[in-house]
Amino acid sequence: GQQLNQSPQSMFIQEGEDVSMNCTSSSIFNTWLWYKQEPGEGPVLLIALYKAGELTSNGRLTAQFGITRKDSFLNISASIPSDVGIYFCAGTTGANSKLTFGKGITLSVRP
Amino acid sequence: DTGVSQDPRHKITKRGQNVTFRCDPISEHNRLYWYRQTLGQGPEFLTYFQNEAQLEKSRLLSDRFSAERPKGSFSTLEIQRTEQGDSAMYLCASTPGPLYGDNEQFFGPGTRLTVL
């Protein structure tokens, strides 16, 4: 079945640093989404991408839809302590169809 | 609050008991999804509804699981004869529907199920 690969499993950065995460797949996806999840809560949508090559920003977050449609990247600039959480990539192959998620990357930010 | 809501937030039950969870989607969202998330994993798709019609079910949804959305608004997910392997976070999400052409799914806070 389809799988999204996220690595490493954990990242540790210093407050103020930038961090990049990527997500890869062996299959083509039509939509890429990035979510953040905090303990005991549901995932919160950060950015949605709909076209190959698309670059979208949401505050300090920037995400890109890879040209091959098999990958996506999320960048967080000038990290702050509240950026701590698990970041998931997700993709879908059709309009309003089920999401396939990666395993997530746990981000820790040292003050 | 106009987001997706789920009830209860936590449920502890004994093996063999039946449990039912409720999800209220964002108002006027036509599509409603159920996912299951275990520790250290991303959410996995279980099933989804377009209004009251259940359009797709995952192989993860065994015969002990049943989901309904009788009036096309809230949905319920029932697990019969619970097993310890059913322990997970059950997440609900909604989107406006196919007429809007987007795939942005908005999630509720989840129901954490623990089967003893």
C-alpha cells in the first residue's frame, strides 16, 4: 500500500534556529498536507499544497510540493518553544479521499 | 467553538465490552472521516461518509466495528466485544465535500480508548 516516509523520527534544535523536514513517497500524490499534533490532541492543519512545485507559507512555516509529486518539504524558521510537537505529512490521491499519513517527526526546541 | 468535536475524550473499558464514540463535524461539512492512531504512528484511515452514505471502509474496520451517520450530521463509531488491540486514539475529521474540490481535513481532539 501507499506509504509516506518521514525521517528522522526526532529532531532537536535550539530556539531561534531554522529546521527542515521532508516527506517522501514511492507513489504520486495529488495533494500534500502538513499537520502538527500535540499530546492528547488531534492533528492541526498547518499547510495544504495542491500543485507540483507550489510553495506556500503560513507565518514562519513554508512548505513545498515536490516537482515529482512524490515528496514535500516543510521549513520552520526562527523556531520558538511552542513549535514543539509531532509534525505529520499526509497525502491524498483524489478529491476528498482518505489521507495517508507518515509516522511523524517529533520536534524538540531547546530554549 | 465551531470545530470538530468528539465525545467522550477518554474511555476505559474492559475487554469484551461494547463502546460507542460520537463525532460532530464542522457545520455544513458534507464529508466525515474516521481514523485510528496508535502510539508512535500516524493516523490510519478507517471509513468515511458523504452525507449519510458510507462510501469507503478500510480493511482495518473489522466486523466488530460499525459506523453510522444517520442524518448526515453527527456520526457514531461502535466497537463491539472490544479487544486490547483496539486501544488507540480514534480521530474524526471533516471537509466541506467534493463540490469544493479541496482535501483539507479538519480533525477533532480524538477519543482515547483504553481496553483493559
